[in-house]
Amino acid sequence: MKVILRETVESLGAAGDEVSVADGYARNYLLPRKKAVLATPGNRKLLENQKARLQLKAMKGLTKAEVLAKEIQGTVCTITAKVVDGDRLYGSVTARDIVEQLKAKGFEIDKRAVMLSEPIKNLGSYIVPLQLHPDVKSEITVKVIAEEAPARRSEAPSQRED
């Protein structure tokens, strides 16, 4: 089935491209989510008119992503986490945790931009790639450190002498 993409789809192409996809993929994913329209002569004319606007929007997104990439490049995020034994974490550090740390530093990014292949499960320093735009990539350093255990109170209650 031939469709015209209304927005950039990672594995298919950019907005405005006419691509051929499986019928089920178009009917069940692209069309209901309004990521594409059927490639009919009427839709082709409509999208020709909208193409200039789409290109302008894409250029704004690209320049915004490039500026953000320059600002965020080399940023170090320090995340504290509970440790089970040695350097293994209780739980894991995910893209959402990294996005929250970046938000605290003043950077607004989507969690889908964090390209973690799998959650971080050990203490240490990690270089995490970010894909801010299909053409713009950046890297940050994430340091995972152990959360300090709270000071334990003495087991016996203190006795007061009057």
C-alpha cells in the first residue's frame, strides 16, 4: 500500500515522502495515528501545498535540536541509587531517571531521545547517547553513585537519669 508520511517515521522516511508499506502496517499503525495518509491524487496535491510549511517546521526543529545538542554536550548527570551488594543497584537507572536529572539542570528533552540500550544496573560512569533529532546526536555522562545509608539509631533506648 502506498502512503504519504505526514511526519518523520524512524524506519520509513521523512515527512512528505511517499513510501510503500504493508497493508496491515498502514491500516493498524500509520493511518490511525495520523502519521500517514493514503497516496491518492487529492492527498498528493494537499501535501504538495503543505510541504513548504513542513520543511519550515523541520528546519526550526533542526536548529532548535542543534542548539540544545551544543548546550547539553558533555553534561554530567549524577544519580544516586540504593545498592544491594558491592556495586549492583537495587532497581535500575532508566531513561526517565536521566530525563529528570536533565530537567533539574534546565534541559527539556523527551525520554525517547535517551538511547539507552538497557537500563543501568551497576555503579559507575556511563556515556549515554542522545538523539535529539533524526540528524542531531549528542552524548552526556551519567555517573551512578551509591546512596548513603541513613545513620542507624542505637538499638537500646537511652536512659535518662533524673
